Amino acid sequence: QKEVEQNSGPLSVPEGAIASLNCTYSDRVSQSFFWYRQYSGKSPELIMSIYSNGDKEDGRFTAQLNKASQYVSLLIRDSQPSDSATYLCAVTGRGNTPLVFGKGTRLSVIA
Amino acid sequence: GAVVSQHPSRVICKSGTSVKIECRSLDFQATTMFWYRQFPKQSLMLMATSNEGSKATYEQGVEKDKFLINHASLTLSTLTVTSAHPEDSSFYICSARDQGQGNSPLHFGNGTRLTVT
């Protein structure tokens, strides 16, 4: 059974600070890793995807992957109140397979 | 970018009736679509994998006779909740990726909020 673990939070950070979100996964053969943002009552929207070890930066977002430790993280720099949402970590294997989601971390950015 | 359209966005029905939810890939073809369900304050749970031209694959604990899936074309999958009960009230979300894109991200529809009274 594939599992994805996240701290449910809430994680509260002041506006302008760095928010750090973490995720671990159980299936060692997982190939692709994603971070989605979900606002209350809405569908998830893709923030970042990462496929190889190391860091990947896109604007204020940086995803980090360590396959040896089975660990994925997301850093949000210069956090804004509009970043307040639930962040879902998702993992998938090889081919056209479904995503397995963590329970999500609720982030609250305080103005 | 790839767009997945889902309708209706919200539906209220009476207990015992059936509800059909449509999921369309608008600018790409999808031989496979994935249906998720999300209860309040919980994460997305995979219900079933919809396969074009063949039977859907259901996750453990999901009744295939209650949640009927039809994937009639490369751009359309439907989920019918039959004989709905209040415990079926949930947020149903379909997703797909462009076929041939391997393990790229899934694109999600806007979801359907089902309330069974």
C-alpha cells in the first residue's frame, strides 16, 4: 500500500517569511512527485513537479527531492496571505498511473 | 495547457435518485481518466480508473455497481452515482493526463459537489 505522509498543520507563518512544507512517501519505486495547492471548496491546482534528486525552483517556489530518504519538500519564499491554502503532496509511479495524495498541510499566512 | 472540464459543479439530489457527472478533456485525448472523492477535511482518495473502451478499475471498498463509470470516447468519461444516499455526499473530482505523457502531472476538473438529502 503506497502511503504519502504530511503534517496536517496548521502551519502559520507571517507575511514575507519562508514557509516550509514536508512530505515523505513509502514506495521506494515512486518516479514523479508533485505539489498541489487546494483552496477551500476548490479543485487542486499544480504548483510544482519534480522528478530527480535535488532542487527545482519556479518563482517563489522551490521543490526539493531526496529519493534516498524518500522525502519531498516545498519552500515558499516571501509568503503572501493569498498563499493560505492546503498543500497536497502527490506521488506516482511509472507510466500512466494515478497520483497518491497525502492528507495535505494547511498553511496560514498572517498579514 | 491541458484542460479538464467537469459538469455539473454542484448538484443536490434526493436520496434514492441517480446523478451523472461528466468529465471531458478539452484539448487532449485521454485513454485513462481517474476519479477521486474528497470528504470534508480529508485528502483526495482514488475511487476508480476509467479506461476508454474497456471496464473501469475500482479501488478496494468502492462498489462498482453503485458508481458506474463509462469512458465512451478519448475525451469523455462519466461517473453515475446510483441510488444515492446521504453518505455519498462528497466532492467528486476527475483528472487525466495527455496520453503518451507518461507520469506527468494530472490535470483536474473543477469538481462536483454532491449533496444528497
